[in-house]
Amino acid sequence: TRSGTSWFTIPQEEVNRLVALSRRSRTTLAATMLAVFTLFLSRLCGKDDVAVGVPLSDRRRPEFEEVIGLFMNVVVVRASVPNGLTFLDLLDRVRRNLVDACIHQDLPYGYLQRIIATRPAYKVVFNFMPTLAGADSEWAGIQAETLPTPMELQSFADLSLHLRHDGGVLLCRLVYKADLFSEGCGQNFAAQIQTLTTAVAQAPQNCVDMY
């Protein structure tokens, strides 16, 4: 698939506010940004029911800890975003739905898809990648460096948001199918997400229709 990419950055001051908001809400920065992305998607498609695919590392069993290879599954996180809901309410919904999805993350997505429908359960991906301590360092003569995953370079979904928490800022890469969206659309989407994130960081108590 032909893919396009738009980059943007959430500065450290706003990230600090989002981290503080996450702690007060008993959740993580990843869940908070997923709630922001969910709100953006609801506005974009004009619907209050949004489903997002979230890739998860699947190494919960101890026998997999020292095995080299890709252990990943995708869970679907769904949330409703009706008008009148505050962002704090939306964040709580997304947090609970994400926790529920993680409880069942051992169920392969491909198996789930065959059971529930013939069409995909999600068309948009949210991928939060925390900083790996010592990723760009040397161990016993072995040089290691961080490389982008194929998912970060090519859009397997209609729209994918990849975030990396690095040096106090959030580095954000929006990847889209170029057969569906133009470069201008991709840049506009990125600007909207950045603006929405700023508004949420400054006033998370507002109703979602006020942003």
C-alpha cells in the first residue's frame, strides 16, 4: 500500500501536564493519548462510537522471556464519545475499556476476526512506544540502535498514530494510506491532533464538544 507520513511533536511542558493528568486519573500517558486520539477520530468521522486497534507486546508467560522473536497481538479498544461528556469522563471510559481488552490479549486477533465478522473490527491503529532504556548503547561489543518498525513506515490500517516518549517530549508519526488521504489531509490531521492535545492538557475538565 502507498503510505504517507506526517510528523509532529508534543513539547515537554504539555507532556508534563498530561503525565500529571494521567496520575490523577489512575492511568498512563498512553491511555490519555489514546483518549485524545479517540476524540479526534470521533470528530473526523462524525460518529460517537469509535474502535481503535492497539498493538501489545505479548510476553506475559515466563517461558517467552528469553525467546528471540516477535510476540505481538492487537486488541480492539472501543469507546463512545457523546456530546456533554467531559474529557475526564472519556479518559475513564478509555482506561476501563483498555484494561478489559488487555485482560483478553492472549486471544489472537485473527481468530477473533473470523468469529465476529467478515470486515475488520478496526481500521485505525494507535501504537504507543515507551523509551527503551539503553536502546542506543553497547553491551559486550554488541552495538544496538533503535529502528522503526514496518508498522511505523507503512500504513497497514487506514490511519495509524505512533508515539514515542523520548527525552520528555512525545514524538508523533501519523501514517496514512495515500490512496485514501492526500498529503494535505495528513498534515491537517496531524495539526488537529496536536491542537487537541494542547487543549486537553490545559483544560481536561471541559466537555468534549468544547475543544
